Amino acid sequence: MFVMVFGLRVFFLVLARDASLLDRKLSELDSFGYPYVVVCGERVNHPNVVYRAPRGKYDAINFGLRFVPENVDVVALNDVDTEIQNFNEALRFMSEVGADLVFAKVSVKDGPQIMFYAILDAIRRRLPIAASGELMLVKREFLERITPLDGCKAEDSYILFKVLEKGGKTAFCEKCFVITKRTSIAEQEEVYKRRTTGGIYQALSMCRPPILVRLFYMLLPFISPLLLLTGKKGFYWTKGIVLGFVDYLRGDRTAYWKPFYSKYV
């Protein structure tokens, strides 16, 4: 049963590599009152949870879309390891600005990514260089135009770039945000940035986003040393970005990489 909110019928598609955080997410989804399905990498006896062996988030999205009803207007893609705040603000924002894709702000409580998101958000308020796959709202009609997704480690930015390529409007919503955990020490940032950067270059090779977005990533390996000004964490950010770019140049097109520090990203 659908409830119209700001003229939109919403369906949640949640991605979970395993069941360790599933109970918390199911309680959250039930409290929202929107219909949903969770694609989980472990078998769970629940009417709204379907099993899919982990092959990467892009594959889980492709698989999960078969369970989305045809009369849905917006699919909310969400990671299991998040707590969503002010979800209806994202719907309001999407309706007001007429966006085809809205991605929410990410809030971390500690670790080096507090500063990194401050830098990233300052850029993407002006230029959509990257999305946050923790919570993305996508119009159903655009998902149908860009799926099935090709294999890519940065499936969120792939979706962003594809929507832009197809002439869609994207927007960054800061009133709606998700709380999650990321790296806790600077050294862990190298692996995280290496995966995400390599994945974004993969996505760029598959899509044609606006020229300013492509120009940003052409310059990124050369301007990333400016991050060294932020100290130790900047060193690992820079190293991870450069290694991710080198991975791409060496031909890495793998769509799935399990980081050593977390089983949720």
C-alpha cells in the first residue's frame, strides 16, 4: 500500500551484505511506513528480505529492482548501515526543485571523514562530482533508462553520471542526512579512497557527464596533493586517490572490493 507524499509514491530498496545490522534497519523502515525490500547477502526469514549472494552493490540493485512495483514514482536506495534523519525533507526537496535524482548528506561522528565530507560537500553544492550511495532517491523512469547497471565499484556515482548523461536533474539535499560509521584512523583512508577513486574513474569511462565534471577528474591526480595541507589524513587521502587512479590506468575494472576495515562499504 502506497502513501502519497508530496505527490510521490516511494519504495525503499535497501542493500545489506549480511544480516548483522538488519534488525535495526527493519525497525527503522517499519517506522517510516513506506513499502520496502532488503537485498541481503545472508538468508533471512522475513517477508521483505530477499537473498542474493554478495557480488557488489550494483548487482544487488539490479536484482532488487525486480521487486519494485510498477506504480512507484521514486526508488530510495539505502545502505543497511545507516540511520536516516528527516527523510521527508528529501522528498520535499525533490518535489520542489524537480530533481530526477537526490542524494542525501552523510554525517559521521568521528574519524578523518568529518573533514573530508566538509571538503567534498563544499564542492558538490556547486558541481555534482560524486553522489553518496548511502541514501539516493531516483525517479523510477530514470532507473528504467539506466538499468541494468554495469559493474562498477562506485555504483552511486555511476548512477549520478548516467542520470546527468540522460539529461536528468540532480540535487544534493542537506536537510535530510544519514548517520553512519566510516574510518576511525587516517591510515584506513588510503584503502577507502583507493576504492572510491578507482570506481569513479570506472564510472566516468562508462558515462558522459557534463564537461566540468570530467574536467575535475582530469585534474584530480594533479591537484590532490593540496590535501597534504591538512596533515596526516591528507597524506593518506592523496595516496589513496593517486593509487585509485593508477589502478584504473592499469586496467582494474573489477566491480567488487571488500575493504579491510569494514564489511559494510
